[in-house]
Amino acid sequence: SPDSIHLARWPQVNFDLIDEQLSADMAMVQHVTSLGHAARQNANLKVRQPLAQVVVRTRNAEEEAALRRLQQFVLDELNVKAMSFTHAGGDLVDVVVFPYPKQLGQKYGKGYPKIRQAMSGLDQAELAARFQAGETVEIEAEGERYAVAPEDVEVRVTPRAGFSVAQEAGYLVAVTTELDQALIQEGYARELVRRIQQLRKDAGLEISDRIVTYIADSDLMHEVLAHFGAYVREETLSVELVQLHATQGDQAPENLPHVSFDLDGKTITVAIGKK
């Protein structure tokens, strides 16, 4: 073996091992998950908060098939429980195409009101898709034809209730925004894991060190640990989760790394000790 990896030669590429289909599929996953994260941000939903579903509209059947092949990557990256597909963006959003009076007024003068009236009677989702694809659309109004370019209009998109949406170049990704109690508690569990992991790091523990985790008991933590205690133990390598009851005089051993943080308006205190 070489004295140092920095002195080693670059390996020879075996082009026969390149899977072009897999590369194309993964590129589609990256594009859709990027839009999914944008949809989350639009609704101020942190990635640690699990969501029930993501709904995707692709441009063609091949792209949909690519996402189905790599579905688990999408679910994991966006932290959602299920993925479904739609072929009609109107299922998720209300779309209105608004013609700019300044641009079209300068182009066509008194023809602008006719254009606006004619456009309002067209299928808004179909019209929006054409403009978003960069197409100049010919509008017929009172026997005259007007060429309307994408820069002459604004596509206004309003998500349907219960969804947050992001779209780009014919792709549309929506995440559900309604949270049931199970999803909320799982989000709390993930936040608890994050805090414990940070405590481990700050305490200089090795990645394989087992710990005992002490958590100040509350109705909130009691419910979270009742349903997700096994998940917390596994993720943090906690051999024990000790719930401390302050009213009974319980307290964690002194001088242990600890942190207090807000969760759903309640102060949660956690301490850890190496086992």
C-alpha cells in the first residue's frame, strides 16, 4: 500500500460500471427533493418534523417511473411517510394567469382589456403551463390575434388547503401540512434525539460509547417516550432512559452534561452520563 493516500495514483475509471439509468433516476430524485424542501420552507415545516405525504407531478411517465424506482430516497430525504403522483396540478393548487397591463398596454393599447377578458375564459392551468414552458401564446379576442409572451404575464399559484407547494419548469411538488398526534410526537422524538446527540458531541464521547439518558418527566415527554422510546434509545445509544420526577425529589447525578430547551412551549431538561 502507498505511504499516504495523497501519494497514490487516481484509480482507472471503468466506464462499463456506469449506470446511466441510475444516474438519470438520481438526478430526478435530487430535483424533486429540492422542490420538496422548498415546499416545506414555504410552510415553515422543519425537516425533523415528519409529514404524512408528498405529492408529485412530473412532466412525463418516464420521470414518474424513475421516482417510483427510487421512492425510498425521496421519502427519507423529505421525511415523509408516503409519496403519490398527480397528473393535474389543479388537484393541489388554484392557478390564475394575470396579464400585466403595462407591458401589454404598451404593445396593444386598447387591446389590453380584450386580452384580459379572453385569457380569463381559458383553462388557467393549461395556459400557465404553456407560459412556464417559455411559450409565446396567441390570444384571440373579438376577431383579432395578440401574441402574449411569458414576460407579459404573472402566474399566480395558491396552494389548496392542507398543502404547501413548490413548482418549477413543469414540475410540481406538494407536501401535506396537517399533522396528527402521532406525527407531532415523532417530530418531538427527533428533536430530542438531536439534542442528545449534540450533548454527546459536546461531552467528547466516542461514537460507540453507550450512555444513560436522564429526562425531566412531564406529560409531554411521558407520551413521546411511551411511543418512541425505542427509537430514542437506538439513535442515541442510550442503554437506559431515566425519567426524573421532580415532585418526588428525583434528580440526575451531579456534574453531568445537560441541556434545557423549549418544546411546544414547555422546558425540557436532559442530561447524559457515560455507561
